Amino acid sequence: MTGSSLQLGPDGQLRHLLTIEGLPRSVLRTLLDKAEGYADMRRGDDKKNLALHGRTVVNLFFEASTRTRTTFELAAKRLSADVLNLQVSASSTSKGETLLDTLKTLEAMQVDLFVVRHEASGAAQFFAEHAAPDVAILNAGDGRHAHPTQALLDMFTIRRRHPSFSKLKVAIVGDILHSRVARSDIHALRILGAAEIRVVAPRPLIPAGIETLGVKVFNELDAGIAGVDVVILLRLQKERMVGAFLPSTGEFHRDFGLTRARLAKLSKDVMIMHPGPINRGVEIEGDIAYGDTRSVILEQVEHGIAVRMAVMETILANRP
Amino acid sequence: MTGSSLQLGPDGQLRHLLTIEGLPRSVLRTLLDKAEGYADMRRGDDKKNLALHGRTVVNLFFEASTRTRTTFELAAKRLSADVLNLQVSASSTSKGETLLDTLKTLEAMQVDLFVVRHEASGAAQFFAEHAAPDVAILNAGDGRHAHPTQALLDMFTIRRRHPSFSKLKVAIVGDILHSRVARSDIHALRILGAAEIRVVAPRPLIPAGIETLGVKVFNELDAGIAGVDVVILLRLQKERMVGAFLPSTGEFHRDFGLTRARLAKLSKDVMIMHPGPINRGVEIEGDIAYGDTRSVILEQVEHGIAVRMAVMETILANRP
Amino acid sequence: MTGSSLQLGPDGQLRHLLTIEGLPRSVLRTLLDKAEGYADMRRGDDKKNLALHGRTVVNLFFEASTRTRTTFELAAKRLSADVLNLQVSASSTSKGETLLDTLKTLEAMQVDLFVVRHEASGAAQFFAEHAAPDVAILNAGDGRHAHPTQALLDMFTIRRRHPSFSKLKVAIVGDILHSRVARSDIHALRILGAAEIRVVAPRPLIPAGIETLGVKVFNELDAGIAGVDVVILLRLQKERMVGAFLPSTGEFHRDFGLTRARLAKLSKDVMIMHPGPINRGVEIEGDIAYGDTRSVILEQVEHGIAVRMAVMETILANRP
């Protein structure tokens, strides 16, 4: 059973969120609609909601990410769940057997929802396959495979400016090869009917056969982003910055970084996106990220909480 | 004053939980009865209870144990307490003086309950001796001395299958010498009137004089577990696996590990227990733990939350 | 704009708490009065208050301090806020740019209040300068600059014994040079009108020009504390115990440590204070801290929670 079929129940309702691939457009839209209800909470408001009162959410992170964990923790707390953060070293659970022990032990504590992040592709699916029927699994990033809540928050952010995707042109720029964000965004954009999806990267960072996902490949930045409505920059992982794939970060920035000069050639309504955290002076020139109205990077962060609240509430409500 | 007298108030009510030794049978039974009220909470339920609303519980762990801390954290949160997790390196508080400073400082923050885990036997008692009269101390494991909530959850799990202990035969298998779980289980089984308690281990892992606790000693596994109703396997601590006490973990498994072949010789109703986490292929053959109906290891985990909630509520309610 | 003007709104209300310097006496008194309302919560009480229900407080600690973080965490939880603890290594955010990224990212999650601790003087002010208008910043210690909540809890503790400061003589003893506590206490004592403020330290630990703050300098302990009502001992940071500033901790204790013999020469009503954690046998003889009625060190800890609750509630209530 694949992740995409595993996550849907017999009536097509969302039981887990493992991947964007294969999600019906209606499910995706329903999640985005539900997130609208959480997107306008502001400082000063009582941001607490009783939807998950008395439920137990465990953030089970085998791969460290304070920032991502923080967004899930806040989302769960604002829904009134009890939240546990467990940071597990992947090395101590390298075998499937002990991953299973961890799952079964926490399940026995009547945990309702696991937010799982793991460096191995397929880890969240493994959890969903082996979990008790009334446990929900939320993939917070598995290897190079998928990062579905990131794609949802990206779509949410785009949709607020462009309610229809049918004429939308989107360029995804950077390390496509290693990026679970790129994969999840491509699936989401196709499902929502985007007119054109481009991937823009130096050849070594383009995965073989990517065209089969319905994208156009560009190996040159200016051509790749010309005329688009949205530019999604990907984070260049430090460990991949220098080595087999790239000569240097300086060279990457020169050829594929979004500079003021390049930004000037784009539409004044273009949306500049990045999943964060940014590497200043690598993917993007320092002061564009938080100092230019075309950058919606902080809107993405804000919407991340709303989208995660919507997903948590949905998959827990859909339990048998 | 010993821990066993220190933990009981003038009217015999439980003020702290430091050790099972010396607890009246009625106190032990009342705790198990109270835990019944928390044992049937399920996923999907609102598991929140207001018993400790506005009280402050500190998990003060001088010895790292994510798993045990998690069970106390969940228990306290489900009782609506405010919970603080403090992981303190034992080296930084090696002297009684600074242990006292830590206690007094946290007490001044109006902490109601301390859950204390320490590698030194007697640490929880030290806290109870020096704490303010209205502070409650819960021992979450002190050196080789005691682990009372583990014994309570073991008794709870056994009692659900065997309401009367009077005909019960129980074998405790493994590193008896270093095990606070073994000590606490032996005391609990005696107090509840178990018919026969056996300890089963290679000679170097049997403490001198253990017979005075009312147990039978076996140095051979098959004889030791023949005819028993319950087998409690102990965790073999990694640092003791090889060295003065044991030739090798392989040899331990061959001679004292619970294999499928050995399990086949036992009653089909035998209960296989382990405090976790298990070392697969050492104390137990890989797939028995979570793949055989005779293993109740996950029930133990589940009951651990209920038992800890019952203890927390009891000792806080019994404050002067 | 300086921290002292930045923290007051157009009508003189407290918007952030960055420093004691420049605070109007009325503001300071109002905070202390409000803290009175929280100071009598006891074990056994339901210590929960709904003032910050549904608000989000982030403890953003670039400098590790479990103890200080604990007091802010408890204060926020007792006010029913959702609390996130983020421990950030200062090295990873050494540039102002990335400090700003951290602020802006967390702001986008609709965080209401940041409790900031940083080894660099001015860090909290930097946050206040760049924060959104409805975000509140609470300085939990910035370099050698300020530690305003420590000064407030010290004043609170003194005021409970001495309702009027007008005849009060206070000596601050120890490493004045590196101490943000000393600076904040001096400002607070002046604002509240203390009769005499002394600083007592070996010459290398007295900052040049300290007299301009209105204090008298003493380089000898017995003379420095003779006739005072309050002795505030400062913590000697370990990394500064030996080296350029001091010959040895033994010598420091001999010359500047509060011993039983020295204590005997002081008034029987003298208050002995220390921000904690104490170094036994360095600043103070072992058993005075928690074993002498003149020591109010534990009262300071207790009042620390009340004062922090008062500050959090005040600066969040004063948002535009």
C-alpha cells in the first residue's frame, strides 16, 4: 500500500497526512478552507481553541528542527492538546524494529497523534502502516520524499493572492534533487491545476525524469523565472553546498541566487517564497527576504500555524 | 527515620511515595483501586481531569530517562497540573549540600510535587526528609534501591488477570543484583501475598542474602520459570552486559533469554512482563515482546500512566 | 533611542521592560504593588490565573540558565499563557541580521511576548527596536547591562521589611564590574530613594566612574557593610574566579566572603540577599544561605515568580 492510498479512509476522508501525492483536489481544498478559520488570529487575541482538548500530541523528531517543531507545538497547544516533544537520535533507532518499539510504547500511553520527522524517506508511512487504527500520523518531513504541510502552507499563501490557480505560473528554484519541499509543492500545484510549473537549477541538482511530474526544466535562472507569478526558492542545505554537486556557494548565488537586479526584472506583483530558514547571500540577497513587499516569507510562517491546526483537527476528527 | 516510615503520615495515609517496602497492604490496594479509575482512558477521549489544576509538578531527573519522564509528564498533564521538566547532571550536584539548594530553591517557587530520579540510592528519601511539610515527593527510581511506581504498575497489570495473589507464582529473571525494579516488585508481591516469588539469574547477579526477602533462588532458567504464572524479565543495563558480571550478552541470551522454545514450555496463560525498554535478542527473543499474546509489556506501559496519576493525586490530597 | 525611553509608551505606560534605568518611580511602585497580588500563592492552592489565557510567551534564551528560565516559565504558565522554551546558541546567531530573522519568524507565529536573555548588552533593546508594535519584550538579562526583573524582586523583598526606602542603607558586595544585577539594583534603589548605596569589592572589580551613579565605593568588606540594613551579595562567575581580576576564590572568600564571624557584627535585623545560585564557601559561608533567619535568599526566589507575573501582565495589558 502506498502512502497516498494509506492516508485516505474508505470514504475518502483524510486519516493521516503522509504526502500530497494522490490527494483529491477536494481534500486539499477542504484543508485550505479550514485553515482560513485559523489564519486571522492575532497577537492580543485569546488564541486558544478547544478542538483537541484532552488529546495527546507527540512531536516525534528523529531529525532536529527547532523551527518546524515549534510550529507544530504551537498549533497543537492552541488547539488545547497536551503536547510532548521527543527528540530521538536517529542512530539509536536505525532499525525498523526499534522504530516500531518506539511507536508501540507511545501508543500504549494513548497518544492520539504523532507528528513525525525523520531523515529516512518513508518513515511516516511506516508509522501509519503499523499504528493502531485510531492513531493519526502527520508527516513533518521524511527524507527527500515529502513535506506535505509545507506544501499546504505554500498553497494557502498563494491562494490568498490568486484564488484561481488556472493561469498561474510558478518557478521552483534551487536544490530540486534533495528537496522534499519541491516534490510536495509540485504535486500540490498540479492537483490545484496550476498552468505552468518550472524547476530551475544547475544540472546536477535536477533529478532524472522530473519531467514526468509535469514540470518544465530550466538550467538558467533568468529564463526560468521570466514571466512567472510565483518564485519558490529552496533552502540549500549546508552539507550539500560544496562538494560533488556544486562548486561553491558564491558561484551558486551568482548563477541561481535571487538578487535585487534579478528581482527588478520581474513583475511588481510577483510572490517570492522560501520555506526558511534562509541562507542570506546564497539563495537570496540579504535584505529582500524581510525588506521587500514581494517577499511573502513571513506570511508563509504565519500560515504554517493555521494550516497545521487545520490538518491536526481534520485527521483527528476523521478517526473511526 | 527510614523511607518506609517517612512516607506515611500520623494516620497512616501516604504522604510521599519513596519505596514499596513497609507499605500496608491497604495502602497499596487503595492505590491500585484508584488507578482503575484512570485505566480506561482511550484515544479519542478527552483525557483531561481537573484533580491537580493549578498545582505545580517538577520532574527532577538527575539520571536521564526520556521514557520514564514522559509517563510522569503525561500523568501530570492529564491531571491538569503545570509541569516543569528539569534534567540536572548528577555531577553538578554531587554533594548533598547542593542537592538541598536545588530542593529549597524550587520549593520557594511553590512547587507542590517533585518527581525525583537519581542514580544514588536514598536520594528521594533525602528530599522527603528535607522538604517543607506540604511538599510531596515521588520516587521515580533511586540507584539500586527502589522504583515504586514500576512495582505498582506491575501489580496492577497482574491483578487485572489474577484478582487474588494467594496462589500466584512469579519468577523475576535477570540482573537482580543491580535492579531497583526487582527489589520493589519483591516487596509488592510479598505485601499482596503472592504464593511464591522466585529470582532467576546467574550467580554473580544474585545479591547476597536475597533469601531473607522471602524469595527462592534459581540459577537456571528452565527450572526457574517452570510452572509460574508470571515471568518478569529485567532489563540488562548495557554498561553491565560485558565485564565482571557476565561473559557476553550472547551467552546471557543463550542461558537466560526468553526464547520461543522456552516460551513453548510455559502455560498458555503465562504473563510475560518487562519494564522496558527491551534489549531485543538479549532478555527476550525479538518478536515475542510485541507479537505474542502472552506478552503484556504494552499493557504495563499503559497502566503506568494510570498508576502514576493515582499516586500523584493521592499524595497531594494527603497533604496536611 | 535608548532602552529607557523605548520601554515607555506615549502616555508613560510600560510597553517593554528592558532596564530599570530611567523608570519613573510611579511605574516601579505600580509593578511592585501588582506583584503583591501574586505573592501569597501557596502550595495546595490552585495557582492558575486567566490573565494571559491564549497568549503566547516565548522564552528566547541565547545564554543558558535553567533556573532563570524556570521562573519565567512558571510565571507564564500560572497566568495561563502557552509557553515555548527556545534555547538558541549565540554563536549561530552572532550577527544582528540573523537575530532579526529569529525575531521576525517567531513574530509571524503571533507570539505576544518574548523573554530574552543574551550575553550581549543591548540585545533586548535591539528586539524592542525591531519588534512589531504589539509585541512586548522582557529583558531576562543582557550582558553586563541590565537584569530588571532581578532588581524588581530584590526591591520587592526589601520593601516587605522596609516599606519606606528613605532611611535605608544598602551594600552591594562582589563582582560589581561584570554584574548586570548590580547595575539594575543601583538604579532601582536610587529611584526608590534609598538613603545610601554602597558598592564593596576589590579594586579590579569596581568599574571606573561608578560614583556617578550615586554610590559610595568601599574596597574593604567590614567597613563596607558596617551599619547597613541590607547586604546584597553578587554571584562570582566561575570563569572570572581566577585570572586577571582575582588571585583565587579562597582569597576572595577570606577578604569578601560573608562569614559567620562577619555576620555576627551586623544588626540582627540585617537582610542578607543573593541572586543565586550561590557558590558555597565563596561569596557566603555554607550554612548561612538557607540556615540563618537573616538570609532572605529563598524569599527572593519566591518573589521572583510574583514579580515576573506582574511584569508580564503589565506589558501585555499596555499594548496599543
